Amino acid sequence: MFDLESFISECCDAVEQDPTHLAAREVAERAMADPAAVLKGLGEPERAGVIPLYQSDKLTILNVVWGPLMTVPAHNHEMWAVISVYTGREDNIFWRRIEDENGITIEAAGAKSLGVNDVEPLGRDIVHSVVNPVARLTGAIHLYGGDFFEVERLEWDPETHRPRPFDIESTRRNFERSNLLLAEI
């Protein structure tokens, strides 16, 4: 059985013992051994959104619900992350930073499709974009090694691949557009 308070406590203890993603990943792997229990514990997702479950200067735990067919442009986190899918699918495209005559840009460097039970760590310097390839909500617990909401981050323009400051309002609108699509399905 998945108990959210116990999960949060275990994650906090893990980060105290080891500030890298390794111990937190082990906690996530134990939880994802029974994704049906996680789904029951968190509740069936009803809307796309980012639901904070815990936030401190050392650790942020989010319940991220991706809308049907939702796409999130390339961005970074400036901290490690552990992604744990409990329902649906989360496809990640990983990007490499490169320098050209006009400055810094990105190019695709790899991809990883995460499904139910999958737990994937992301290093602090990773740039990735996210796609929910299924026509229903996808739910994932995201662990971050710091205060996710207080760090200055970057996103990359989908057309030019040039960096710009991360725009949280644009991201919120993206989730709301996804919820409108959900209402039509």
C-alpha cells in the first residue's frame, strides 16, 4: 500500500543521507513496484497539472499529470530529478547544448520512453522535452534535488532552439490548453 506521508518522509530521509539522486531513486523504485497502489493513494488523475506534494530547499516532490498528447518544450531543471511513472506514458527527448556562430543552441541527443513502473534519474545539467503520447492523462511523481519553484531555469524556443528564461505562465497555459482538449475527448 502506498502512503503519501510515509513516501515523503522516506524521500526526505534519503536526501538527508545522500544529497545525490541515488537514495531518492531507491525510494521511488520501491513505490513504483506497485504503481496501482500509488494510483490509488494519489487518486485517479482528473486534470492536467503540477501538484506540489512537498517543497523544501533540499527536495521538491510533485505529482505531474500530463494532459492527453501534451508536449512541453525543451527545458532544464538546474538540479537532479527522478521521474517515476504510475499511469500512462512519458516520452523524453534529451538535448545536447552546442555552440554555433550565433551562440548556444541545442540538438537532439537521445530519447527515453517511460511507462508504468519506470523510474528514471536526470542529472542536474540535463535538457529535455516531454511528450505524453497517449490520448489520456499520464501521471508521474517527480522528485527534484532542491526547491523546484525557486531556481532560475531555462527553456529553449521550439523553432529556433535558442535559450530563454523559463516562463512559468506559458507552462501553466500549456496545462490549461491540455485540460480543454481533455474536455473534448
